[in-house]
Amino acid sequence: MTAFACAKVSVKGKRHWYKAAEQTAFVALSDDSAWIIRTNGDLYLQTGLSVERPCARSLKVDSPCVFSQVCVRGGVVWALSEHKALFYREGMNSYCSEGEGWKYDTVSEAQGLELICIALGGGGTAWALDASGSLWFRTGICPSKPQGNDDHWWQVHRSILSITMCEEEYEFREEGSSRLRNVKQIHLG
């Protein structure tokens, strides 16, 4: 597949689409970069992106294995391998948008989790879905500690049917209730 990027909409309301990358299997966007997994499994990075410059030259990034998913937020990058191993990128900062290297996350393995989907949310929270359909989260995710403060994943109770993230707030609905509850943080008893 080919990934396209839209330039700033003109005064006349017209959009111009640019070919950002070919043979694309997965794309994760931050405010100023794009992490791209190609169909052959190679990982690429485009930096310096903006509404005026929606795509750039792709630079190949070394990876320890083939990734099936990558996510990026707030100067943190996580990736999930095709064999469900979780990695995070160390050394990311404003001077080195690529970071220094990948580090294997042992927390998921220690808990026996087979992660199938990952996401980085607001407030330094990481989210994951496992093969059994359970939802998990970790906190304290930031550029200086991309693996987070927790040495474990917290499971979201199965009675919670949905969670919506908006910046620093979370909204959830419990089983048997039509009422939504807003919280700043999720605290476990």
C-alpha cells in the first residue's frame, strides 16, 4: 500500500496529497514525525514534518526484529514485534528524534501477557490489548523513562465496557450502567 500525506488546505479549500511512502504496512504519527513499517518489515522514520511539510525523506531505522506495530506520543516510541514481543526506544530527545536504540520490555513476558495491540495515551499512560481480549495499562511513560514507572501492567476490570481518552481525562462506563464517569486518573484499589 501507499501512504499519502495532506498538505495545508489552501485558501480556496483545495487539498494537495503527496505520496509519503510506498509499500507501507503501518504508520504512526507524532506532531513532527512519522514511523513507517514497510511491507517487507523494514522500519523507517520521517522527521521535521508539519502542515507545510507533510512528508520527508524516509530514513531506515535498525530494529532487532520485524515489527508489526509501532506507536509514538510525546517523545516516546513503542513497537510490537510480529512475535508479540514489546520494545521501546531509548535516547529520544529534541536533538535525536531517532533515539539511540531499542530495548526489549521484559514486563509483559514476566506477566505472561501476549500483547496484540499497543497505544500510547495522554498523561504518560500506555495501553495494551492481549490475546484473550483483556485491556491493560501502565503509567509514568515519558522520554526519560520510556518503559514507564510501573514494573507491571494493570488490568482494567472486565466490568468496564468502554474507555475514552481525551488529553489528561479518561471517561468510562461500567457494566450495567448507562452513566459515563469522568476521572483524571485511574486508581486501582
